[in-house]
Amino acid sequence: MISAVAVKETESTTNAALKSGSLKKVVVLGATSGIALEVQRKLAERGCELLLIARSPERLSELQADLSIRGARQVLAYSADLALMQSHENIFAFVRQHFSDFDTVLLAYGSMQDQKQSEASVEAMLDELNTNFVSAAALLTIFAADLERRRTGCIAAITSVAGDRGRRSNYVYGSAKGALSLFLQGLRSRLHPAGVRVITIKPGPVRTAMTDHMATATRFTDPERVGREIAQALERRSPDILYTPKIWRFVMTAVEHIPENLFKRLSF
Ligand SMILES: NC(=O)c1ccc[n+]([C@@H]2O[C@H](COP(=O)([O-])OP(=O)(O)OC[C@H]3O[C@@H](n4cnc5c(N)ncnc54)[C@H](OP(=O)(O)O)[C@@H]3O)[C@@H](O)[C@H]2O)c1
């Protein structure tokens, strides 16, 4: 069930947009994510215009107020279940009607269910693949066609270091993220001639609602740092693949080089 929440437009009193010199209009798919929240705060401080899309109308309203106070020039919101393919047409109709000249799309939603559930139930496994890959690829296909036609803009999507190698303890989530990374790689090549950037974002473990039940969560990276690095990547020239924090590029290079014969024996 989709419902449009009240559209709220706010002129920033800080004039941050004028100061930034490069206004951006950003659509955020999964705006209530802990990582997305931090990205949006940075973008709001720079006076960007935002269209927030997420499931909870209540949390969207709170976010609208928060980001407006922080300097966002305009904050629109739309509530929808993004994993529901039937909702995609209505989502894009809303974008076309209220935010047609957007220049950036950030895909941030995802789920990390208990891997054991996916092992025990095909339905749970397919849900996980749908949320993290199939629905994401479907949505990005719609947004990509629009940006390609206008020959401008940027698509950024949060995948994960978990997608770089299949592990015993989370290979369902990992395979969905790995598939999304491959999808983005191909999309980047397709959109390159049209001048549309595609950024693959691969965070290491981050302290958010997704991970706060984990015993080691206190050692994970602060979402503020990851949000800052993603916001910077959206604003300026950035690598096509952003590992955040950067150390994860080196960690994953090492992990990828562990021989399969040894890797299959590791229980993590
Ligand atoms: N935290 C980490 O360690 C980590 C590491 C690497 C990559 N990532 C990825 O980073 C992204 C953001 O995660 P996070 O860490 O910020 O966790 P989070 O705070 O739990 O955010 C996940 C978000 O996805 C939304 N979502 C899930 N299913 C949805 C659906 N069907 N429709 C609409 N929204 C949906 C959730 O909305 P509700 O609030 O409505 O449930 C929530 O806002 C995810 O793609 C995640 O896989 C996270």
C-alpha cells in the first residue's frame, strides 16, 4: 500500500544553497536508513533539495522537519515499500510530477535477515534477494533510463563488502549485494557515454539499526563517518567504487586472495 505524505517545501534561512554554488536535487531510496540519514544531513547543510522515499510516513515527517532545519532548500517525502515491484510505477510518477529535474539518486535501503532463516525457508531467502537485489535493480533501471535520456546526473547505490566474497555466515545477503555490485558495474559502462556517473558504495560494518544486535557492534564504524564520505563522493569526482572507510579496499583485496580450499573451512 502506497501513500503520499504531505509535500513540504522549505526555504532555508541560512541561504546555504547559494553558498554551496552547486545545488543538487537528490532522490533517496530508503531515506530512513541510519547511513542515509547521515548522508542527508550533510546534503541538507549544503542546501540541497531532497526527495525522501521510505516506508514509514511518521519517520519521514520527522526527517523532513530535521533536514529542513539543517538547511535543505526543499524536502519532499513519499512513503512506499520499495521491495514491492507494484509500487515502482507510482513512485516514479511522483518523482516525475514533483521532482522531475533530479540529478542524483542514492539507493540506500536493504535488509540483513538472520542467515539461518534463509537457509530454512526458500521464501525468506527469496525475500532477502528481492529486497537487496531484484527490487533495487528494477528501480535503478527506471531511474537510469530517465538520466540517460537527459544525459546528466549520478546514480549511487549502497552495496556491501559482504558482496565481495561469499561467506558461510551471510552468503544470502552477500550474494544479493554482490549481484547488485555487478549490476552497477554494467550500468556504469552503459551510462558512461551519456555522462551519467554510477557509484558503487561498499561500506564495511557500520553501527546502525541493521547491526546493533551484534556482539561486536560497538567496534563498527560510526555512521556519521560513512555518511560524510558518501556525501563527498556524491558532490565531487569520486572513484567508481567507494570503499568506506577506505581500509576496507585493502582488507577485501586480502580476503579475495585467500585460496578457496582454505576459505571454505573458515566459519565466519
Ligand atoms: N550497517 C552495516 O554494517 C552495513 C554495511 C554494509 C552495507 N550496508 C547497507 O547499507 C544500507 C543502509 O543500511 P543501514 O546500515 O543504514 O541500516 P538500517 O538503518 O537498518 O537501514 C536499512 C533501511 O532499509 C529500509 N528498508 C528495508 N526494506 C525496505 C523496503 N522494502 N522498502 C523501503 N525501505 C526498506 C529500512 O526501512 P524501515 O526502517 O522501514 O525498516 C531502513 O530504513 C543497506 O543497503 C545495507 O545493506 C550496511
